[in-house]
Amino acid sequence: MNYTESSPLRESTAIGFTPALESIIPVPSNKTTCENWREIHHLVFHVANICFAVGLVIPTTLHLHMIFLRGMLTLGCTLYIVWATLYRCALDIMIWNSVFLGVNILHLSYLLYKKRPVKIEKELSGIYRRLFEPLRVPPDLFRRLTGQFCMIQTLKKGQTYAAEDKTSVDDRLSILLKGKMKVSYRGHFLHNIYPCAFIDSPEFRSTQMHKGEKFQVTIIADDNCRFLCWSRERLTYFLESEPFLYEIFRYLIGKDITNKLYSLNDPTLNDKKAKKLEHQLSLCTQISMLEMRNSIASSSDSDDGLHQFLRGTSSMSSLHVSSPHQRASAKMKPIEEGAEDDDDVFEPASPNTLKVHQLP
């Protein structure tokens, strides 16, 4: 039988180093761990964790949820630092929470800076409240729109903003801030322009299709006027970089053109009546102002061409569109659920209604 003899040196080495090894290497135990739980931590520790929990359960639908979240995380990190310094005496916990506290303070400061109240000039606050605020345009975005490439200009009573067949339409886009302007064609009054309305919205829409055109109407200041004027080229570039604001301008300009068409049909339309008509549907919205002005320009130089066009647009706006039930023909049967063939919808024509013309 083979066996190995133990060396005295080996035995002495094992005997001498066993206690040291046992003190260094943990010996696994079959007993259940954590038999003796430590005492509960201080109240500051639990309050800090409550702050973390509250910050994480704030719903994202809340308007200021990110500010509340960063605020609760900042408070929780602060309490953790207090607990680790005064009650735990743990340097590593204090250092890590100090780093987290600094990050949250920076982020919270940035969020508060973005939510700061943006001051809008008093002269521009009217068009912001009237046109842009109902469409949820942020004040900082409106300030960027009106603060970079636009200016406020003044026209005295009787001065001309645009002359027909002379002034180019490619230069600017303006909104009237104060006063009243009068639009005429070959000396014939068309409509007025009141504050918070675009002055040359039809021309702005037309230049998106054709360049180098001239005004087909004359716009004169009927009072001392002030208006906000954008450089058209720079405004176009800015709107291309802001898709949301681009859609806002499309809507506002389209509504402004519609109001001008209403004013053409009723030259006595004032600003109060125009507000009531903003939400009403008109057949005139199907006609662009460019087509209207081209129609006027292509007519004869006599007054008959202008009056004929104005009568046509007025009659178009006064048309009453009946409901589908009133327009239904007497020869049409109501469509039933079981009818699948188009031939079953219409009744065949009665033989009595047919007239036969015999050849001689």
C-alpha cells in the first residue's frame, strides 16, 4: 500500500501558520448570516431616502416635474452628507454625495434659468397676446423672433407703405402695431388694415411661388402708424430652422388673408367685426389673394372691371350652402346597409319622363 510520510518541517510550518491564515481568510459557515442586525440608522438617513423616493414618483405630466425631481434629489444628497458626516463618519459616502449634490445643483440652476420670466417689450406685448400666445408660442421663442432681424418703423399720416406696380414685394413682411392703413387699387378703396394684422401677408404668400413681383395695390397710412418689419430673406431662413414657428406663421398668414377677403366683401368691416369672423368658414378662403389681385389687374382699366369683380366676390360670400340632405335628389333613394351595388342606389328613370323625338 502506497502512502506518503509527513515531514516534520511541513507539519511545523502548517501548525505555525494555521492561526494566521484563519484570521485572514474567512471561513465559510453553514449558519444563517445576519443573525445580529445592527441598530437602525439615524432619522436623517431615512428622510434622505424619502426625498429620493418622492422625486422619483413625481409624474412626468406635471408641468414642473423636472424641477421638482432635481430639487428632491438635491435635498436628499444634502441630508446624506449630513448623515455621513455627523452620524456615520464615512468619508467615502460624504464624497460621493457631494459630487451628486453638485451635479443636481447645476442641473436645477439650468432648469430655473430656462423657466425665468422673459420680458417682452410693451409695444410688442399686444401682438404676442393676440396672435402668438393663444398658439402656445413660448415667450423666449417670440423674443428670438422679434429681437434679431426686425425693427419697428413709423409712418406718418398720408405716407405710403407700398405703391402699386412700383414697390417690390421681396423685401419685407410687417405687422401693424398702432394706427390704421388704407388699401386701394387705382384709387378705389378696398379695405382697411388694423393693429395686430399683417400688412403684406398676400404678397408674402405670393413670393413663395414667384419672385420679383410688385405690389398690385397701394397701401397708405390713414393715421400715424407704427409697424414691426422683418427682413423677408432672414425671416425665411429663421423659420426653416424652427419648424414649429414655421407652421404658426403659415396659420397666421392664412387667417390674415381670409380676414382681408372678408373685408373686400364688406368694406365697412371694422376690427371688432373681424374678430367675430375669425372662426367662421367662408367660400372666399378657397381663393388666394394673389388670384384676386391678378384678376383685378387683368381686367379692363375702366371701373366696370373692378365693380364686376367686387360684385362677384360679394355674391360668392353670400351663397348659402345647403346641407347634404337638402341637396339630395328626388331620384335618389337612401343608402341602406345591405346595398352594395351602386346601381341599387338610384331608381331607374320613369318611362313617362323620357321624351322621344321622332325623325320626320
